[in-house]
Amino acid sequence: MFHHSVRLASRATLAGASLLTLVLALGAFPRLAAAWPVGQEEEVTLDDFTTTSKDGDVMTIKHAEFKGTNLSEDEIKKLLTPDTSQEDKTALMQKLKVGEMSIPLIDVAPKKGGAIHIHDVTGSDIDSGKVGKFGFSGIDGSGTDKDGPVSIKAGAFTMENADLADALGAAKDPKQISPLTHLGHVSWEGLDFTVPDKDAGPGKTIHIALGSVEIRNNYDGDILKDGATTVKGLVIEPSKGSEFANSLAILGYTRVELSAHVAAHYDAGAKKLTLDDFTIDSPNAGAIKLKADFADIDPALFGADASARMGAVMGGAIAAIEIKFVNAGLFEKSVTYFADQQKTTPDALKKQWMGAAGQMLPAVLGGDPSALKVAAEAQKFIAAPTNLTISLHPKSGTFKFTDAVGAGDPMALISTIDIAAAANK
């Protein structure tokens, strides 16, 4: 349902905005090694450019400047025209070179009414998929999707030092697309939109907001050195009475609130990939935090060859994993819900869970000497749920991915790992 709503928003708000197809498509793609011939660099100016999509949406650009570009005026117009084939657009984006571009305003008029405005689009040092800088100051407007009204507001978007050309070949050879987009820095602030929720019924909407998202990466050539992504203030608020809202209401929530942070670094010489932090945090619910160390990860993981990337993964090994749950109300809400389902009290249910942990965990862990300690820490968390950390360390130092894939006996697999737990620390 969430995916469906996002699709509706993008269709209604950006219909016909082929300039964003040009640049945001660049922003969604990684790099390509192919170089297109560069023609004579010149300046192209568009005034009062209007194009209409086959669906009847009209895009108008009063004024646009493309300085130091190798595309002709006709080629730029073709790139901006919504009904140009994807193959032709891909070829033009692969070829595109722009020293500096500026579009003060893009107006999109959906056929069913409304208007979308994209403000202050700028870019510089764009060359065959490499982008020095691109951004816009904001988007605002409203329109009508076939299922109802849509509104959108978004703040400043910035992309810098991006090597994105690989994914421009996606339509021709998806196997060669690098899994890691080469983005130096991307940020977007203040997204807020409301779209119809068709699955919830007529007149129902879903509201989605995002405080900010920021990506920062550093590379050594094609190889990632370190990177971090931070998402703040994601809110998903369904209509009352919808299936989504009813599901949230089971645990006493009216909306989803999330923030997230991911950080990792790679040591090419040691072939060591470290997941420094993967955290998903929800106010009034809790947080899941993950850390991991991986060994024997070949640099081919960051290349464009799909088979080489798979080989790098299968040749790698796990050195350590740590998972931590920090409770901020979700555990109590879950206990209350399940106690109600079983017609018992929360305290009685917690005692049941503590007894089950004491009996089942040692059995699941195959009688490992650490099993009783793990069970005791789990019981401690159930009694006073503050936080619980589970740590996994292979007894041999590392654990090959190929061994995990080929393991036929789960108990034999568990016997190769040291498992530890710590509650409320």
C-alpha cells in the first residue's frame, strides 16, 4: 500500500517534468565507462518552451540556459519531452555535457487540474553521467490523480560529486549496474505530500513526510572508503479506518514515525568491510541497532560486473555481528496486546515468556554452555525491558558465507558460533 501511494504521488506531481527525468534519473543511477563523442560546446537558451505528454499534462519552462553543452537545442528539447522513448533519453543522457545550467521555474499543469512548481533548478560540471553539482530550491503544488487530489511540498535538494554513468546503461545491460551508486553528497529537506489511498476506499488519503535525508560517501577510485546515510523524521500517517490504520491501532499507534542511520567503511588492503552502524529508531516504540564485521571481501564487490560482485560476496566471511534492541514502549504495547488475546494479564504473560525463554533457548542452542547465560539475560530483559544485546562470534574467527549456504544441519551451524547476550546495559 505504501509503495502504491508513492507511485501515485510521483505520477501526479511530476507528470511531464522531463527535466527532472533528466537530472533525477541521473541522481538515481551509478556510473558508466562508455564515453560518447563530445561535439562543439555552445550555449543553448530556451524561452517559452512548452511540451504536452500523451496523458495531457503540460510542462512549461519560461527560460532555461545550458552553457557549455554538447547537445543541440533540438536534442535538449527532445530530452525534455515526456513522450520521447526511454532508449533515446538514455542515449542523450549518456552523451550530455553541460558546464552550467539554470532554470528558474518549471511549471507542470496536470490534465485533471492543479499545478506543480519546481523552483531554481541549477547544475554544473555534468559530463556523461558525472555530476559536479545539481539541485533545486523546492517543489510545491497540487493536482488530481485518477483516485483523488494530491498535494506536495519539498524543500531544497542538492547532489554533489556524483559519478552516475553506469546506471545509464541499465536499459541495455542491467547485469552491469553497480550496486553502489557513486554519490559524494546528496541531501533533501522537508518533503511532505498527501496522496489518495485507493486500497483504503474513496476519499481516503495517506500522508507522508520526511524531515531530511543526507548521504555522504568517500571513494578511492571506484572503491568505497566510507559512507553514511541519515534519514530524519519519516512519518507515514494513514486515514482513520483504513487497513493500515487498523493494523497500527492494534498496538496503540496512529502513524509510523522513523529515523535511520547507516554508516560503513571498507579497508581494501585488509579486505575488511565494517558496518559501523545500522539503526532504525522510532519514538514511543524503540530502536534496532546492528553492527557487523566482514572479512575477505574482495574489492570486486564495488565493481560493475555482476558475476564478480557475487564472487566477492560468496568468498567473504562473517567475523562478528551485534544486534541491539532498545525498548521505548513497543515491548509493553506488545505484551498488552497478546495478553488481551490470551485473556490473561500482562504480568502473567511475562512470566510465561520468561519460563519459555529459560526452557527453549538452551534447547535451541543445542546445549551450548553459553545457552543458560543467554536465557538468563533474556529473562532479565522480559522482566524489566530496557535493552537487549545479542552478539555472535564464529568460534574459528570467521565464518564463510559458502559454509552458511551449504549448511544442512542448523544445529551444526549453531555449534560453530559463540552467542552472548546482555540485558539492560
